[in-house]
Amino acid sequence: MRLSKEQLIQKIKQTLKQVGTSQMSQSTYDLGWLLRLPNRENPQKPSYPQIISWLENLQHKDGSWGGQIPFAHDRVISTLSVIAGASHWPLDEKWRGRIAKAVKAVEIYSKKLLKEPEATVAFELLFSKLLNDCENLGIKIKFPARVLNHYLNLKKEKLSKLPIEAAAKYPTTLLHALEALDENKTDLRIFEKFQSPGGSFGCSPAATAFMLSRGIGGKKAERYLNILVKKKVVPVLWPMEIFERAWSLFPLFVLGIDQHFTKQIAPHLKYLRREWTKNGISLGKDFLVPDLDDTVIAFYLLNASGARIDSGFLKYFSTPDGLACYPGERGGSFGSHYVNFLFALPFLDFDKNNYSVEAVGDILKASVKKGFWNDKWHISPFYASCRFVLAAARDQTRSAVLSKITSRIYKKKNKNNLWGAGNGTVEETAYALISLLKQKNVKNDFNNAVKKGFEALSRSANVDGNYSEMWVGKSLFVPANIVRITIFSALLFYEENKSQFR
């Protein structure tokens, strides 16, 4: 059923009431780590036995675990985690069959790893750890030698940029992946001081479960995990209330439809302002490391709403090679934070930084591949490409580049008038259609494609939920409120501009 303009406004208002509660999808990767925890009163049984039945329902037909889209890094890391977690306990014949099928699935997906443009977060650290755990449990998994060597080399590179000695002195992103560490070589107690007030380590259920299994974290860690299990959703990242607020407000501001939601937006802007620091902002108050992506989006939102935020935060993210999303980052995320940086540029104090529209544009041009950007934090090429179109659409000097991008987006439409993986996804379709709507200086006639695309999107059964996992963490995930607001914002923007496409 197609929603009217007023119905779309109400949908967004209803979702804005939920923003800040950190609505995330289930992570089978993290479930595998929680499954390892023994019951304190009866150590021969798991602390969370209900996870076993959850995993039975979440296993794919090919034997793997992970998101709906068969992204190899996600399927490999999630499946290895479940294999290791389940194999800590006596398995009945049915589960032994599940594990055997899972092993074959991992071996098949392992051959696809090097063909994917990006890995999931900390894959190079977690992959070898989980593989060793499986082998120690008597489970043999065959991997191509070149794949093993590739990730072992990346692991060495990562640890050289972010040594454990440094991570023990001040908060780093390693807190989010402590389960990758070898407890026989590292005294894990050195990280105890970084446990968040909410009980987690790095806002990670997996890392928190790992530390708790080693006697670190105590009742605070137990309470954190119990809350998630009681909700029946154990995400790859929680809480992430700053990230959810900033990225939910972003489409409303950038599409110019925020005037419909002034009352609902106000408390979220107030929260972002309160959490702002001289080094920017992180994904949540319990995550102790600021990142450039959340920082530039929050900076854009606060300044666009009338606040005046100093741009001195750039010093924290500056390196000899340019801007880094996180200190110690192994690989850049050009399609992400440099695109997002374009939104912040109009509000920057140019006496305090050396960046300009031209400089950032040149960096982005060098990183484009086949008319799209591969983004470190999202597996869809439509995501980063849409952000570039939104940021650069007002710059007439980039009309040729924008025309090229939107032409390629237009050609990627599926026969059912949706865009994206498989038969198309509602999230990717929203990004594609926003790109076509915002770029007006194109020679091709996109009117019919835009009309049919929005009709298909508005009538999709998944427009209000059951979204595919495409955001990149240690496994793929869905930040449900962010995706929902993005989709409904695209539909509302079309309703307010559809006269152009008749």
C-alpha cells in the first residue's frame, strides 16, 4: 500500500521516538561468544542455553550463519564463532550434523574472501583466533594457504600500527575486539580499567563475554549481557545511541525535510551537543574512542541547526597521510569519511585546517571505482555514491562527475524496479533514488525510472522492516531506526518533488 505524505511524516515521527534506544539486528557472531560462557552453578552447562535454539533457527540452508546477503567475510567469521561456541558443549547427532555442514560452508566461502573489496571489522585479528579455537576443539577446517597468509600479514600490519602496549595505556578500538587476544600472551587485566559504566568492553557483547569468561568484568559485565539476552537480541555493537541519533537525523537535514520534525529532532540535537568533546564524538557515550565519521556528521547537524562548533577536532584525526577515521586504523575509508567530510566543509574554520572542497574532491576522485565507491562501513556501492551525490550536487563544477555516477546508478536498476543485491533491497533502492532525485543536471531521462522506483519501494513488503544486513561491524548488521528513517525520508522527499517527474 502506497503511503501518503502525511502517513510518511507520521512514520518518521514514530521512529524518531525510538531513536536513542540503539535498535540493532541479531549477531550470530556475538551469540557464538556468549554461548561459550558456563553456568556459574553448573559449569557443565551453558549460561545462556536459549541461544542454542536461536542459532538453530538462524542457520542458513548452506550451513553458514551470518546476514541475509551472502557476504563471505560475514559468513566466515559468524560461522566460525558459532562452530567454536557450540563445540564447547556435548553435541547431539543433529547438532553434529549442523557443525559438519557449517565447516563445509566456511571452506566454500573462504575461497571468496580475497574477491571482496572490504573485510568486516577486525577480521584479520579474529579470523586466526577463531580458526585456532576450532582446531583446539578437534574441528579441522581447510583454508587456501594464500588466504591464511594474506590475513596473517594483515594481522602483523594491524598490530604494528596499534600495539597492545599502547592499547593498555589509553582507550583504543582494540577494546571492541579484545576476544582476538591470546590470553596466554597478554595479561587481560590491563584492560579492566576501560570497562564502561554500562558494563561492556568496547560496546561489544563478544568482547565482554570473552573478558567475563576470563574472570574480568564481574557483575557489571553479567548485567550488560543479561539485558541483551532478555531482549532476545544480541547485536554486534551496543549501545550506540550517538551513532543512531546522528545518522537518523542526517537524511532529514540533507534532504531539507527537517522542518516537519522540529519538535522530535530537538532532544536529539541537545544530546549530540552535550556529548561533543574537543576531539569530536564517538558512536556512544560508553565507547571511549571518537571517530571521524560520527564526528563530521554530528558537526554538520549541529552547525546546520544553528550551533557554532569549533573545528579544532580535526587535529585529533590528522595523520601524515591525511585524515584517519580512527587512530591506528589499518586501511582508509575514503568512500566514507571523506565523502561525509564534504558536508562539514561549509562550517569549518579554514584558518585551522588545510582541507578544501577541491582537495577532498581530488581524494574522492582517486578512490572511485567503476563509477562507485567501495565503503569500509557499508557493503553497498549505492551507499557511498549516494552520499557523494548529496554532498556535491550543489557544486556545478562537478556536474560531469555526478552525471556519470547517476547514469551508472540508473543502469543498475533491476527488472522489478528495485536496486541492490539479489532482487533488490529497500535500503539500496532508497539510496539509488535519492541520488537520481538530487542530480538534476543529467542528460538522460530518468523520470520514468524514478517514478517506477518509488512506486516499487513504497509497495515493498520490507519497507517497514526485515532489512538486509549491510552495515559493517565485526559482522554485518542493521541499525533499524537509521535505515527506516532513511527509506521513509526518501519517499517523503519524492512526494514533495514528484511534480518534476510527471
